[in-house]
Amino acid sequence: MSIETAPMIGILGGYGRVGAAAARFLADGGGYRLRIGGRSADRAWRFTRRLGDCAEAAVVDARDSQSLMHFVRGCDTVLDCSGTAFSLRGRVRAAVLAAGVHYVGMTDDGGSRTPSGPCSAVLFTGLSGTLAGWVPRWLADGLDSATRFSGWWGGLGAIPPHTAVSCLLGKRRAVDLPGDGHPEDCPTCDGQGSRGEETLDVPQALASPAEPPAHAVAVRRVLPEELRQQAYLLRLREARWHEVLKGPGVPAFLDRFALRGPAAGEDRALMAAARELARASLRDAAGSSPYQVMYGTLDGTRADGAGVRRSALLHCTDVTGLVGVFASITAHEVTRGRVPSGVHVMAATLPPRDTADWIVRHLPRTTARTTEVPTGEPGRTTTAPPAARRPG
């Protein structure tokens, strides 16, 4: 396929942190023309020069319908990394879909999830929820059935304000579980409080480059929307998810948000809260190296009837790059026609194994591996060793 006939992916906010990372990953893979859009012609042009012949620059203001329609023309997919989607309440997504173009939004725009038209729309709903929904699918790939999933995620690093919006919207849809975390318990939470907090005592079995701090940190047991969906689809009897939060700023802010956060429809208040969360994350990360860590286990049965326990470990130091990988592979899947029409959350569309491959391919100093333990027997690593860790 020549570059002239390759599919076109337009990236709104294409020279920003997440947009630029996604653009680089798509350019590295080849097979696409990229249209890098933003309100600064100079920044868009300078960035496209670094990407090479596959990229072109465009000036676009997502708030201006005529400007947006001019940008969308000729695109197969629009990847929205602009951060304006929520403030416009889904109007960018609606305009892109109305033009017959697929849409991938890196901010949950808070708009309707009702399918509309033949095109696909995929929304990023926050890093914790996306991991909680993708990892069970990664571990269940190839199993005949699955019964129990348990996982945790933790990280440290500055959160961009528009990514913080997705985080806070995800918190609204998640269920805080002070109890056992069974899917059937999530509507009532056993009538107990809104948050479980405990001291994380890291098991020796998790000792690895991705080991979280051994001292006390805030640990919250939650059931994100994305994990509830996968628990239903995989017919899990039990699903647990913990968020490991270093502080003090981010845990304290989330406590306040849970108690008196803005109500639905208070868009300006939510944007202000997102900016406050971003500032808290910046203060917490000051003087420390950023990281993201995820560990999960899934009990299930292989096609031969053997019971197994699979585990997954993900550790990376590039927080923005990880979100950029999710953005780029989702745009790739949508453009290749592998995502059905309608509105989806990103966790449900990420390809189980290929996503891990993209992560280690594009992010230095990254570990992504799975292990499988037959019941009562020693485990074995199931990912190919060359793909398990990319050196720095």
C-alpha cells in the first residue's frame, strides 16, 4: 500500500503530550497517513516535520464546527486528544460520526452511550478503569472459562487535566466496595461506607521491578464500570480491584471529591476539580520518578479441562506513553474495522495480547508478562521472553 492510498487518521491535539505519543507510535508502525491538528499552525508544522512524509499539519479549533468539518474531511478515523471533548458535551464526537468517520476520544466526553449510525466511537474512561477492564480479557484469552479475577493498580506521576476529567467521571461510575468485591454485591455495597482503606502488605510473590512501596499507602477497593462489564461477559463469580494511591495529595483530594464532588451537569465545577486533581498529582510526584504498576490474577479452565491460575504484571515508567499506546492501538483497531459500530469503552476494545506487545514495543524500560500455574504445580512464563521486557 502506498502512502497516498493509506488510511488517514486525524489527531486533534496531535502535538500535545498524549497526541504526540500516539502519533509517533502510529508513524513507527507505518501504514497510515496522519493529520496533526491543533490551534497553533507553527507547533503542528514543526511536529509533522519530525514524523516524516506520512504526516501533514492542519489548523483546527474543535469548538468551531466549520473548522472541525474541514479537518475531518478525508479522514477514516479521528483520534481526539484535544481535551475539549467534555467541555463540549459530546459535540465533537457527534460531528465526527455525522460525517461518516470513526471517533476515538481520549477524554470521556460525558455524552450519550446510545449507538448512532454505522461508525464506531470509543471512549477512554481513565487509566485505572481501562486496565481493570483490559487485563481480565488479556488473561482469559484462550481459556475455556474463567471464575475469579483479582488485581490492583498503582502509580505516581503528573496527571494532565483532561485525563483527570476521565478519571473523575470513572469514579462516578465505579462502585466503592468495603466488602469482598463480588460482582453481585456491587449494587448495594452491603449498605456499608463508601470507601475501604487498608495498609498494603506486599506479598513476597510479587517481588519484581514493579513492586509497589512496602510502607503504608492508601488502598481502595473499587469495582469500575469496565470490570463490571467484563465480569458479566466472562461470567466471573468474583471480581476484585484495588487502587494503590501514594499521597498525600491525590488520596486526600479523592476523599473530598467522594464526599462533595460536583453533581452531574456541573461541567465547570468538574473541570475545576480535574485541575485540582492534576495539581495534587504534580505535587505528589515532585522529586520522584513516575511509574505505573498493575498486577492481576485470573482463575480458569483450559480447553482440556485443566484448572489454571494466570497472572499478569505490567510496569512502566512513561505514564503519558502508556496512555498514548492505548490511544494509538485503539485508533489502529477502529480504522482496520475490528471494532463494531456503536459507542464503546476503550477497555472492551483493546486487543488482549496485541496491546501488551504494543506497550513493550514502544515504551522503554517496560515489563509486560503473564504466567500460568496449573493447580498445585510450579508456574511457567507464557509470554515470549524477547517481548517480556524492553530495555532502556
